[in-house]
Amino acid sequence: MRVAHISDVHLGYRAYSRTNELGVNQREADVMRAFRTALRGALQTEPDLMVITGDLFHAVRPPNSSLITAYKYLTELQSQRRGAPLVIIAGNHETPRIAESGCILALLSHISGVQVVYDQMTQLELPALDACLLCIPSRGVGDIAQRILEPNPKFRWNLLLLHGLLEGVTPFALERPIDKQKIVRDEWDYIALGDWHLYTQVAPNALYAGATEFTSTNIWEEAGSPKGWILYDTTTRTHAFQEIPTRAVHDLLPIDAADLTAAELNSAIESRANAIETFDGAIVRQRVNNLLPELRSQIDGELIRELKMRALHYHLDLRPPRVGFRSHQSHHRDSGDEETRMTLVDEWRLFAQHYPLPADLDRESFIALGVRYLEGDEAP
Ligand SMILES: [Mn+2]
């Protein structure tokens, strides 16, 4: 059996102020385009089964435009597949805190061949494929510890679908990681995972498909990693990652301003940007470390305005010297460290992205508020 596995599409995600020719937020349009590319690619491979492992929508109440377009695409897809099975489980982003609020995914269950799981852990039987799918949406994750998870011997193929973060997958500590031993077991023909936005093989039969675009709050950590979906063969237990072209995201090499003149700093900013072929229209961060206030005021405003015009989003991340790390002996070691270390703000973004919030609390504003508190008013 061949399975097309898509995850973390985040329809309705919006970022930055740029809109396209139709007045739609450019990132919202990018995310929709990535979804269409994934669906078209999957359709061409004629999979027996398609699964979407959570966060199809970015929010509990996605914008109407995203909802309508998604409905249209999925209806077209399913008519071309003649109603072949498509199973969608809910992720943390589209799951309301209160179960009574329902879930927007329920709407999609009216499309031919589509089955949706957004509440409890549920076993779905697909007799036509001789397959049984144990589906664990975001809300079912809390039950994993108390339950015995095992394949249904009445079926030839047994799949496990899960939206959640397994222990050891993330570079940061999780409040309640999911016990890997409980999930990643050889007896499952395929374990389709969602929630982690980077394509990751946990085991030959257990894979995070990753997101289809750059939609997490830590896109700088993801820069350079491919986005796409997975085509998995249960007979051979092999897979092929199908890459999707996305908007370019660049986290430029940080500039150490400690020993630079204003002219050298401006020239470094300019040459780092010009070294990137796909700078125009890209999402770009340039960090400048060890920047003293007197040098900060001499940054070429016109240059920065021009870079901001050319890029979809240009983020000049200016960081003052860290207290206690200014001596020349520690200088080199420190600047190397600076490139890889996560800032407190990055850690907050990662944490807040997965923290359960009340349905009517807007996650993006919640995260932004935290960032403002952490960075203080001096942030650029
Ligand atoms: Mn997600």
C-alpha cells in the first residue's frame, strides 16, 4: 500500500505586511500555494491512502478565504481520486481548548472519502484497503500514557497517525514529551507523525513529514532545511521525500561588530545581502553581535530601507555586547557560540508555539507579547 503523508500545512498563516496583487497577505498565499503543490504531487503518484497529520489550519478559526480555498482544493482532489481514502487528524493549532467548541476540520468530513479525527484517540477501519489506522489527534495525546497501543490483527496493514512531539526530537526540552518507546514500534507498518516542522526520520517506519512551508515561529532555525511531503510504501517500508519549492528563507552569517568601524559594518551588511542570489523576495535575518550604541546610530538607514524593499522581509537583529564576554581572549570562542546558541526569545517562541491556549486567545499576539517583554523597548 502506498501512502501520501502531508503535515503541518498551516493554512491561514499570515506574516509580515506584504500583500500580493489580489490583496492577500503574501505569506498566506505562499502557504496555500505549497498546499496545492503538495496535493498535485500526491495526486500524480496515485497513492492508495492520503493522510494529513495535523495543523492543516494555522488557527482554531482560520480566515474564510483559506477555509473556502482549502475546501475547493480538497473537493477537486477527492473527485479526481474518486473518493479514495483521505484521513485528516487535528493538530494543536486547530484544536480549541474547550472540546464543546467543535473543530473546523469537521466541515471537511463532508467531502467524498475524507475522514476526520479531532477529538479522542480513534481506530479507523478502512476495509477497502485492508487497513486499520490508529489516529491520535492533538487532544488524544494526553491519553497515550494510560492506553495500550497495538495494531488490529484483523487487518493486513496497521498505521499509527499522531500529532505530537516525541521525546528526543526537539533540540529544546519539552514539558510533556511523548514516550518514544510507546509509539515507535516495529509492529506498525507506518507511523505517520506531525507537529515537528522539519522532515525527520525517527525510524525507517516512523517519519515526521515536516511542514510544507516555513510557518513555525522559529523559521531561522529551519532555514536551509527542505519542505515537502512523504510517499511511503508499506510493503517495502521505504519512503521518498518529495520536496516542495517554498519562499526562500535566509539566516545570514552574523556580523561581529566588536572591532568594526561604521563604514566596515555597513559594507559587511551590504555584502552579506548581495552574496545571496535569491535575496529579492526572500525572508532574511541579519544578526549583528557586539554592537555598541554609538556604532548603532551610524548604520546606513538608506541601505537598510533598500534591503527592506527588496526582500519580502528583512530583519536586522542588533545585539549589544553581552556583559562579561568582552575580553579578546574569549572573543573568538564566544562569537562561534553565538551562531548556534538559541536566544531566550527563540526558546520562548518554540515553547509558546506548542503551549495549549484558550480558543479565543490569538497565538501570534500572545507570542509577540512575550517577545516584547523579553526584548524590552529597545528592540528594533
Ligand atoms: Mn504545526
